[in-house]
Amino acid sequence: MAQDDLKHILDRLLKKKSKRVITGRVKGGRRTDILTVGLQGRYIKHRDPKSTDIFDIAILPTIKSAIMHSARGKIEVKKRDYKEKVRRRKISTLICLVLDTSSSMVSYHKMVSIQSAMKELMMNAYQARDRVAVVTCFGRTAQVSVPFTSSVDKANKFIETAPYGGTTPLCTGLRRGLETLKAKLRVEPDTRGLLVLATDGSANTPTVPGEDVLDEIKGTCAAISDGGIPLIVVDVNPGGSELAHLIADEASGIHFTAIPPEGAAAKLDIERHYTVDQVIERIAPVIANPDLKGIMLRGVEKGVVIEALDFLDDLSMELRSAAKCTLGCAPDEPEHYCYACKIRYGEGGDVPTSLWTYPIIKMPRKANVAKMSGDIYVRFLQSKGLLAMAHRGIMYLGEPDNVDPSSAAFLSKALASGKYTLGKGTYELPVPARTTLVLSSESTERAPPEDIAACIDQVIDGAPSGSLEERVRKTMYLHEYEVDPIRFEGRVERERRDLVQAMLKARKFSKDVKFEHYDGETIWQIAALFSDSPAFAERLLGAIRLLASKRLASEVSDEDIAQALLQMKMLWTKEGGITPAMGPFAQVAQGVAGSEVIKDRLLPAFVAPEKLKGVLLYGFDADAVKNALKYIQDSGFTIDTVKKCRYGCDPAKVDELCPACMLKREMGELEVVKAPIPLVTLSQEMEPVRLKGKIYIHYVVSPNPLTRAHRGILFIDGIEDLSSETAEIIAEVMASGYNHLDRGRASHRIPSKFLLVGTVRGKDAEIHPMLLEHISMSIEAQPLDQMRQLVRAVRRIRLFSESPEVFAADAERERARTLERILSARGVYEKVAVTDSQLDMVSRVCADMGVEGNISELVIGLVARAHAALRGDSRVTDQDIVGAITNVLPLHISQESMAALMAQTTGGAQGTSDAGG
């Protein structure tokens, strides 16, 4: 429906002529025709008066009536002859606007659309002298922001400056608008009313917590329809909203699509913009490590890479170079001086400097050795080739398959040595060529020519990978664009510039990155597991420094090494793995390293175990998981409990004390002691009676796993294989926090609050639905986990072989660090807050993923807070939100739905470019 049709819709709904005569006071206007006996309006007919008070007598009809009963020619007007005038006049109408002011409405296109539609509505209301009220709904409430007023400017000004934020209680807003309009109509029963709803159709908050949002909306729509209140639904969703159509149909109203005026904003190709942003993020770290020989981006279009490089080139980054040098030689690297700098500055020292623009060169399609090397034209004067022009910068090669063998061999040799020799006749001129080669391929399987492949240090997926994490990031990226395209583009460009500036800063200390826990020998030992080539180890060191520099870290971590190995997978000549030949401690070291890696993944659950309640682990070995839990227990993790209490009562919670502890407290004999956090392993064959326990005499209860796990961990291997009865018992205890026992007239309630940790043997395994309701997180084994385990194991083996005492001290420090992280995170957890805009972003991501209900959104907020607390931060970041969503959503989406979602993730927008080669 076109924008110009809004006026006709109002006329059709409100300009119906009244057939009955209205008495009483009504507000004048120019909208609705009514029949009235007042003194205003056009006289159209008369009628017998309905009361003794007559103010507007129809003289001629009154006289005619008197003539009818006159006698002997005498006309006598009696009271029964009085006729009163009936006039037709126009009155104002009552328009109640329900405005959705949630965060989902903070979109440039939506704001332009709604302001354009409301401007036309207000203009029409002003011309018709209507009265307008504005009801806003956001968060969990709805309020009358502007009571009924004839000042349309007041309502219009509020709409233009209304604050937005929070979730969308659309049903609450509709109900409040309906109540406000009905209350005014009770005062002016003869006035017409109109309800206008402006929304994008993204309701996600019920009026009554726990109720179904859609059912509530349908009930409210039925009340609007039964009350005879006309409704216009102004849909500001650019693609149209199914819910907006549904509301209009259920309430017997009219659906109106608000279209932004032409030229409001040019829509950005957000798919391509996102892919370019990802490519910049992968290329920019190259700036931090000038020793990197080459990287290859797979699965990305050439035009996208060129656009990313053009952005970097437009920044005109500057490096410090030797003064008067035409090649931009680094003043502190005399070993890489060009011929002129060697003559001019010798071995370096106090070299005058100037600024040199960071070069980014695109190799043309038909580049040969002559174009790459240049030429000598007068003695030692040269015309610069492409390699010399790219010195200390980037050279991009878009189609490596098109490079002829001689050019590929020349390029490979020059990049490997960092220089080449330019000869002509008897003259030979050494030329520095310390450049990083960037290659791209649209295929994820294609390998470059053998000579060029020898220069590649890393192989990176340049486009979105299609994982759930990447899908979530992309969804958040798209929603941020919808909020405000202009502000979004400015923020993205600013973040890109900040990234490049950080890489320039990291360039200064990339060589000084410390390998505190991983010395050179350890790195070489790790490299030997994957390749026999000495060059592989050198490349691995460069890649590790690059990743550490990207984080602006002064020392490397095991994750840097693991990620570098995965990015160099194309260079592996053998599958890496710890062999028995590495020593008798090899298997033990691998087990210890595995438990440490799993422990790191489990830490968020231990920040708030009573709120998160349960964790599922996919693809992990059960023994390794159990060892990880034992690792956390042995790290010194203790709880306060009552001495000699069989149930592990918490002395700080008086209402949860068992009868024996309560008696001790009353007698003043309650003694508090430290106890290790309980760790209970539940067997698959355990009978329900043994699981719950039973009452022997009065308050004597048999030992049972649920009681022993109180305030600790309950571990289950193969949780999908639990019987229905066992799963229901555990679910009931997790829901209430108590283990209820009955025997005859005796009844006992034992506190039983624990963190459930379960391993799942297959992705398609089905967990009992009652048990799944209390699981908050799912953790899936990733290739990075396995690589981190291997890296840590090699370091452990080397430490143990050199000094068992050092190994033991290192392990003890790691345990102490783990305990400190958990305790400090628990200390700040309650202070961590998730903003309304972040909650709304989570709601929209869940809606895009097809997740129903609000449970997943609440749990995502809890998990995100745990991630932030582990960092010691009181603010939740986008990375925390992404991590929480990837932990929570797999529990609420089936494998079929997940596969369909992943199939929707594109690897980048299509496009072509003639630049580059």
C-alpha cells in the first residue's frame, strides 16, 4: 500500500455519517459528520423535542403544527407544537497512537518510515482538528506518554524525540492503548475513536511472565474487534512483518506498510561489506610482522580482497625509513639496506629518517620477471620493479595459477631471501624485497603452484566460515546496520582504522614477543611433529609472533601456537601427534594437558553454578572430562560446611540446615570447617531407590548421590542413555533444589543443589526433555582444543624431562591461577550487567535463529555475564554475547534446523573487479 493511501484510510474509517441524533456536548472538528440538536451546524431537519429544555426552535414547523389544531382562525402555539432543529455538524475524533519504542525500532530505515507516516497522520489530524494521545511500550511496560490533546505539535514533537530501548511488550502496549481510548470514550460516548499501532512486528515480551506472546496478542486483538474499535497497523519493517498482518486480521483492522521516502538512504550491500570487514581483519595482522613471507586467503572472491586492500591503501600508513631512500629501507636494519643506503649510511648508526608510505602493490594479470625485477638504465640507477616497490609492504597476487613457471621461481626465491640481484652487462645491483605476499582463491581446496606455495606461511579462510559463531556474528552485524546505517558505517570504519593502528604499534615489538612458557626448543619440538623441514619451524615462530602481536600481548600463549599450527595445515608433511618415543611420561602429560583444556572450557559454568545448573559436552573423552573436574576440585576449591554434617549444609543459609545442624546452631555448637567441593560420578546402572536414597528412622537417610553432590558436581557419562525415571528424578531435584523423601508419615526434604556435567557421545543423541530444561550450556570439542592439548602436553613433557620439581611447581601455579580466576569471577559476577540494547540484540538473534520462547534469551544473559566475570570486567562485550549464544543455542535448535541455518550463511557477496592480477 502506497504512502499516500494513509489519508484515504483515515477518511474511510472516520468519515462515516451518523444516523442518530446526538445530544450533549461534543468537541468540534472537521472529521466526522453527526446529527445534533445544538446551536452549531447546518440545519437539515426538525424533530419533536426529547426534553422540556429547548434552545433551538424550528419556527416554521412549530407554526405549521399549531395551525393544524387552530380554531376560528386563531393560531395558538402550545408546548406540544414545539419542534427543535436538527443540525449536521463535524466533530473531532480520538486517535490513540500505540508506538513501539523498543530497541528493534532503532533502525534508520524504520525511523525514517515511521516519522514519515506519523508526520502525514499528524498533519491530517491537525487539519481535521482531531485529538491525539500517544502510548509507548518498551521493556516490560507501557505508559501514556502524551494524554489526549488537540495540540498535534506536542504529539509530533514527542514522536520525533522519543527515547528507544529495551524489549518489545507489544501486547502490553495494545492493551494500554485500548484502555486509554475506552476511558476517553466513556466520557464522550458519541465521539469516534481510532487505534493506531506503529511497530516492526517483533514482539518478544509477554504481559504475564511465562505466558505465550502470540496467544496474548490474539486475545487483545479479539477485544479490539469485539469493542468495535477501528485499528490501523502501521508496519515499518522493510520486508513486511507477519505479526503485523496477523494483528490487523485478528482485530478486523487495516494493515498499512510504511515505505520510506525516496532518497532517504542508499542501501549498503551489507553482505559484501561484512565479508570485506572479515578480510581486513585477516590481512591487517600482516602489518605487524614484516618477516612473514606470505599468506593465502581461501574461499573469498578476488574483488573482495582488492576492496579490502584498497581500504588499507587509502589509509596511507607511514613507516619510518632512511632519508633520501627511494625504496624505503628501515633505518635500524642495515643488513637489509639497498645499494644506495649502504654507500650513504654504511653499517647504520645515527641515520637521518623520513616517513615512508606503507606500500600495497597489486600484481597485474600478466606479470613477468622483467616487471617484477625492474631494470638498470644508468650504472647503478634502476627503474623499480614490482618487488622493489612492495619492499616492507604487501604484494597481492590474485590468480597464482596464471603466473608462468619462471616468474613463480623468481618470486619464490626473492621472497625466501628477502632480496634479489638485478644485473645488466657487467653491473649487478642487489635489491631488497622484504614483502609479504597475499594470495587469494575462491576455492577452499585449490593449492598454488609449488614454487609459490613454498613462500606461504599461513592459509586462512578469508570469508565467513559458516560456523554457528560466524552466523551469530553476521546476524549481529546486520542488525547493527539496520539500527542506523550512517552511524554503523562510521563505527565500522573507525574500528578498521583502530585495528590497523594497533598492528602498526605491534610492529614495533613483534620481535620482542616473549616465549615465557615455550622456549625455542619446545617450538622446534612441536614443529617436528608436523614437518621434517627446518623452514617449517621458522615459519611457525613467525606465525606465532603474528598472532601474539595481533592481541598486543607481550608473550605467547598455547592458543597462539595451536591457532598458528591450524593455519599452517597445508604445510604439514605428517599428522602431528605425541608418540611413545617422546618418553614414558607422554601419555600422562597428554592426559594432564587434556584436563587443563577442558577445564578452561568449563570455567564459565563454575562462576554461577546455581544459576546455570547444567553443562553438556560433545566430542570429549569421558575420562578426560572427569579428570578436568577432578583438576578443579584439586585446585583448592573448597566450600564452608558444618563440621561432621552428612549433607554438607551451608552454615550461611539457615533455612536449608538439616535438623541435626539446626539443633547444633540452637545450642551454639555449630562449627564451620572447609571441605573440598563434592564430585560425584553417577553410574548408568544405578537404581532410582539408590539414586534418591530412603528414610530409615525419623531423619536418618541412606547415603545417595544426589545428597552427596550438594553444592558440588554431579558427573554423568553418556547422559543420553539415562532411563526416563532416572532423568525425571534428577530433573525434579534440579528444579526444586531439594531431594524429597517420604516413608509412611515421615517426610524429609534434603537440600540438593549441584552443577550437572554430562558427556554426550553423538550430536544426534536425544536428551530427556525434562532434563534438558535445566541444562544451560553446551560445549563442543573443536580442532583448536585438540591442538592446544598437544601443545601443552609437549611443554609438560619437556618440563618433566628437564626437572620434575619445575614441572610440579608449574602445575601448582596453574591450579592456583584456576582457583583465583573462579573466585575473582564469582566476586564480580553480581556486578556484571547486560544492557537493554544487548538483550534486544540477543532477542533478535534468537528470533532469526527460529528459537521460540524467552528462556534461551535469559540463559544467554547469564552465560555472557559469566564470560565477562572471568575476564574481571563488569561490562558485557559483544564477544561475550557471541560466546554465550554459541554455548546456549545448540540446546534449543534441532540438528536439522541448525544445518538449515548454516546453509544460509553465505561466504561473501558476488562481484567482480578488473584491478589486480
